[in-house]
Amino acid sequence: MRRRSAAGEGHGRQRSAPVAALVATAALALTGCGGGERAEPDGAELSASAGTEEAGGGAVKRPAFRLPRGFSLELREWRSEDPREQAVLDDGREQVRAGYAAIGAADPDAAYFAFYNTRAALASGKEWVRSYTGKKVTVGGALPVYDAEVGFVGEGGRLASLVYCTDESAAYTENRETGKRVGNPEGTAPTVRYATTLRKSADGVWRTDDVRSERGAC
């Protein structure tokens, strides 16, 4: 994983939808840094896990949820030797997964999605989920997520940036009623670059505060 310089602070704009005829605005995922890691089998559930240890002892319990059946996030080189960076990567990954899980469940108000977003980001995040659920579509296929870069803003250590890329070439939307699958329109760049800001909360969770995306920038 490459390191990047700290990015500026922002609030609330959600990603560019990832796949298909919804036109670019989407979520959280990553180009080939060599080797690949699949987050989990299709539809698998992550059990609630212990999170960042706090000074007062104990750990935060993360929520469990499932990705849509037939859809996989393929996180590549989503690791760092720096434990601070890894904590940002871990919660940033779960924020992306939770968004797609909410799409699969057709539930913009899913508690697990809210868990990984600040209040500033949640409203636009729900709009992003509704851009799928309102059209009665879910997501399918495979979405590689790669070139992750973490930076820290200021000296307080509680504000971080996470930049990554996704490749939508093998991803698509699927109509829940008809089963029709639609990929990106011909001529659309399949890669999207995401620049996100995360805040470390009092309970030690890095929650996404802002998401900005640019298609074709990877």
C-alpha cells in the first residue's frame, strides 16, 4: 500500500455511483497493486468483531452484515505495516462493504451503514443507496478495490484521508423484478477514484465523514 500526503477536510458528499446506468457515484472499494484479496465469499456475513482498543480498556463491537448475493468486493493490497493506517483501512473497508450491503438489502436506513458514517456523511450516503433501491436494482459481479493510500491530517491524529480506486469492468446492476443486468454504457471509463475523509470517534471507530469521486482518474 502506498502512502500519500494528508488531504484537506471536507463534509458529506457521497461517492460516485459505481455501476451501470446509474452513472458514476458510488462507494468504497480498489488497481492492481499485485496480488488480490477477496473480502469474503458471495453473501458471506462478517461476525461482529472487536475493534480498536480504547485507553479505558475494552473494545468496540462492529456490526455484522451481508453483501448482496452474487456480488464480491476484491480488495487488493489493503494492508499496511503501520497499525494506525491499518485501522483506517479496516474501517474504511467496512464502510464500503456496508454501503453495498444496504443496497442488497434495499435498506438505506440500515444501522450497520449508519455505524460507519458520521452524521455529515450519512444523509448523502442514504441518497446514494436510494439511487439503486429507487430503481429496484441491486449490484452483482466483482468490484476490485485497489491503490489504497492513507494520510493523516493535522497533529491530533483523529482525522485521516483514504484514497482508492475501483474497476467496474466486471460489475453490473440487476433489476430485482426482471433480473435484467446492465453494465456501464459503452465508452464509459470503468475506473473510479475515491477520495474520502474519516474521523476517529470517541469510541475509536474511524467513521467516514466525506466521499468524493472522479471517474476515469485512476
